[in-house]
Amino acid sequence: MSQKANIRSELETLVIQHPAFAAARARLEALLEDHQAGFEPGIEVLIGPSRSGKTELLKALARKMPPQRDNGKLVARILFVPVAAGTAPKDLPISVIQALGLPLPRERMRAAELFNFMVSMLKLAQVQLILFDEASHLVDVGSRTPSRLASDWFKDLHQRAEVSIILSGVYRLQKLLDSNEQLRNRCRQPINFLPYRWDDAADRKGFGGCALTFLSVFEKHGCPLALDMSTDALIRHLYAASAGHVGLLANVFRELARNLTQPTPLTEIQFRAAVDKLHLPGSGLIRPFTNVKPEDEHLMHILSAELDKYGVVLPPTTAAAELGNAMTRMHRELA
């Protein structure tokens, strides 16, 4: 395997246990630990923008206890269930059964019968925790499925199968809780998996640590940095290319690796060529890796503009955040 292939392979499998990731994982693992200790099964909700690392977090949790066979019998304590776009509640039992790796019933079943069959399979496999990834697809814009119907389905699953549940998705997933007080009362406040904020010192340090971890992969394979800029300027440009999303930051480095022809020091030209091929956050308000170092308010504007796509207003806890929000409002009014 070539050095380029080695770098790309390592980047594809790299999961950085950065502070926000570790904190969210600890809370989700506590849900499983409570269940295993004999406490009542619970429900957690994980929300955040696209590419913030929600799927990677759920997959890391699923790897904690992978499915196995015990004397030929399937045991799946943790079950990862992707929810595809266009899925309706009546289709969810099929998604769960397929996630278990079991064949679907040959005979045609009514919705209630299929639900009962799914519950029996979950109990046979000793499932304790189900991770529903992209559950917000159930309340997509234009969906004909009432939010109440979808939320009732999860409430019934929680009660009938006696499993703990984690629902993950973008911010419209909140509709499931808003439409059903019984489901909402079974949940704690959602985990808001926000991107790293540039105006927060701890967040800035966490983001910088992620960037340095990605760079260490290149350095290990003979591609050290050769930039005519400070580390602060480099991290600022990388933030402009990702708006603090670790998933988008990973895209920058994957594109950088894809463009390599041989092990070589990394220059501004290579970074610029990589980001020029990506969809940049904030609708490309700033072109990273130009001669201009992005200022604090411009980086907060990018983050504010990204969150604005989800109808989320960045808490204006600093002057830079307040200015970023104001710039986003102005940009939206002029568009």
C-alpha cells in the first residue's frame, strides 16, 4: 500500500476522542450502565448540525459491545439502527429487524403483528440499548408522517421491549419531543452536540487539538508542515473551512490526502487546493488559506451562518458572537 493510501486509510478510521465527544459519550454510556445495573430503561436525545460527529459517536458506542453468538444464539446488547430518508414509523420494525441481521418474516404482517415480532426478536437477542441514527428523517421537511405518530412509536418500543433508546439527528428531531409530552417526560434535556465555538477558550483549544491530531497522521507518513504562517493562523484558516465541525475538518484533511502524489511537506498551496474542492461552511463567506488571516468576528459569523441553516441562533455570550449573529442577520436580509 502506498503512503498516500496509508494516510487516507488512517484518516478514514480515525476517531478523535476530543472533549465534546468524550463528554457526550460519557453521558450516553451512563444510560447503558444504569440499564445494566437494573434501573429503569431510559431515553436520550442527541441533536446537532450535520457533520458534527453524531454518527461517529453512536458507532463508537456500538463498538463497545458488538453483536456475538452464544452457543449459536445471537446476543446484541447494543443495536445500531440507521434511519433512512423517507422512513415512516410503520417501516421502523423492518429497520430494526434488518439491523439485527435477521430475515424478515415471509408472510405479510399487519403493522401491529410486525411490531410484536420485532419486540420478540429484541428480547431474544437480549438487546438493552438501541441507537437510532438520523432519526430526524422521521420529521423531515415535507414529511407526511405526523410527529405524534413517530414519537408514539418510540414510546411504545421503550415500554414494550424494555430497552433504553438513543435518538440522534439534526435539530428538527426536537419536534418528536415537542409533539408528545409522554415521550418528552421520559427524556432528559437533549445533548446539544454543537460545533466548537471560536470565542470560547476551551472550545478553541479542543478544536486546535483535533486539527493537530489530523496533522500528526500526515507527519507520521512523511508529510510535515511547511507553512509560512503561525500555528494560530493555521488553526484560524482550518476553522474557517469547517466552522468548528470536526466532521468538516476531517473532510479538509481527507481532501488534502486525496491530492497527494507522494510524501511531501504540506504548504499553503496544498491546503488552498484542498478547500477549493469542498463545499465551505457559511456559504463560503471566507476563502480559507488566502493571505488574509480570519479575524474572530468573521469566524463567529461563519459559525452563526451555519447554525442559522437549522434555525438555531448562536448564544451571544461574547462580543464576537453578537457581532457574528448581526452579520448573519444582515446577510440573510440581503440575500
